[in-house]
Amino acid sequence: MQVWNDKTGTKRQTIMEQLHLPAASKAQGNIILPGSKSISNRTLLLASLSTGTTEIRDLLKSDDTKHMLAALNSLGVTLIKGLKNDVTVVSGKLSNKGLLKSL
């Protein structure tokens, strides 16, 4: 790739490295994000759609999050409240019940 230097009019050649990553079949790890009702609700929804158990720590305490927890509970998602603002979502279940197909 060639890049022009606007100030001097000289041409520089820059080589950019590329990184190719294979597609992932699963994800695992820990992510620490600042509190956000959007992120909290999306995390709850994704955990409810996933297979297996998801542990969510430091979930934002807000009315929106409280209503999302109540809605997921009413749909049959097993939620276990832990210490502080921790929640464990057991066996996502939303996709297993076919609820998404009926929506």
C-alpha cells in the first residue's frame, strides 16, 4: 500500500500486516465491563438463549434489569440470585422451549 505525505508531497510505502483468525465454535472467558442497563439486559438475554450455565457478576441494579429478570423468570428461565448483584442463569432454556419460533 502506498501512502502520500500531504505536507511534503513525498510518497511513503507502508506495509500493513494482516491477521486471519479461524472461526470460533465456542467462547469462554471473563469480561469486565462498566455498568450499563443495555449491556446488562443483553447479557441476560444472551445467557437465556445459550445452552448451559452462565454466571453474571455485578449486574447493574436498575428498574429495566429488574423487569428483564422478571420477564425471563416468567418465561421459565431458571435464575439464581447470588451475592451482591450476581446472577446465575441455568440452562438458557429460551431456545429449547421453542419460544423464539412462536414469536
